[in-house]
Amino acid sequence: MPKIIVFLGPSLDGDSAEKILAAEYRPPAKRGDLITAAREGAAIIGLIDGVFHQESAVAHREILAALKAGIRVIGSSSMGALRAAEMDTLGMVGIGEVYRMYKSGELIADDEVALVFDPVSGMSLSEPLINIRFTLRQALHDGIIDAAAHDALLASAKSLFYPKRTYRAIVSGSGVKVDAATRGRFLAWVETHACDQKRTDAIAALEYIHRFAGESGEG
């Protein structure tokens, strides 16, 4: 059976991933990892999570080399979405809303999807800005916050360095622009209603690979 290699980290837990797609799962990709995957015989590479600042990120040239070698490269959710938006005209496949937003120019900065996580457990220790955007949008829709509080909380999130983005830090950073009652209501609501678009997109990518592998006889 042709090899499927997926680079996955905090966007989706391994148990959930394996229930969707039988593949070889590797930690978030750093520079050179796709070259290694290609050399080891990968027929399909799923790039979901990748490193940003702690090590050198996945290079465009290694994705291009994999594509030229006939490997199907799918990007989604995090680093994969960012690279797919830059390289879909060369054959990389982008999946999900985060990819679409980068492609359209609605998102520009890398730190929209960046976070810090425990390297042992894979647990996220901060919130990526893209998830915060979707959560605030949903809170506005649900009447938990008004438009002014939405804008103040988003501005607070943007002002924080990405490792420090937590909902409590965001609320604290909004200052007097958000009243105490709204702060408390939002923090209580977010405990069970926070949106995780990166997870949603990661699932969509794995489902796409599962379908593609089946249709092409590669899985």
C-alpha cells in the first residue's frame, strides 16, 4: 500500500485522526521533513501542523520538489493552510476555511495560526488568533457580546504576542472597553463554546485524503 504521511500536532489529537485516516502520523513539520518523507516513499503527504519560530519552517522548495516527484501534497488548518495558499497554483491542494481565508487575503500574518503547545502531550497552551476570530464571531451571534465588545476583544487578542493569547489574557487586556458583566459572561460562555476552526479544517483534510486515496486506489 502506498505510504501516506501526515504532519500533525495540536490541530487535532492523534486518536481522532487515526479514526478518520490510516496513515503514518509525524510531529509538526520542520524544514527538511517533507524531503525526508518523499525519500521514504510517501505517495501522499498531509501537511497540517508545522513549526513557526522555534525551528526553520517548511520551505516552499521542498513542497515543490515533492509535487514534481508526483506526490500529492495536501495542506490545511495551520502551516499547511498557509503553504497551500501560496502554492496551490503549483499543484498543492488546500482544504478548509483557514486555507480559503489566506488565499483570499482575508488573513495575511503567520501568527493567525501560531500557538504554543506542550511537546509531550501535544496540548495547546495558547489560542491561535484564527480560532479567537471565530469564537468572537460566534459570541456576537449568540448575543454574549455586542459589536463594541467584539472589536475590543479582537484588538486585545491582536496586541498580544501569540504565546500569550489565552481568553483570560484577552479579556484582561481589553481594559475598560468591556464592562465587568460582559467579561464574566464571555469567559463563562467560552468554557464550552469556544470555536476550533483549525480542528475542523484538519478533520476535513484527513477526510479528503481518505476519499482521494480510495478513489485513486492508493489507500
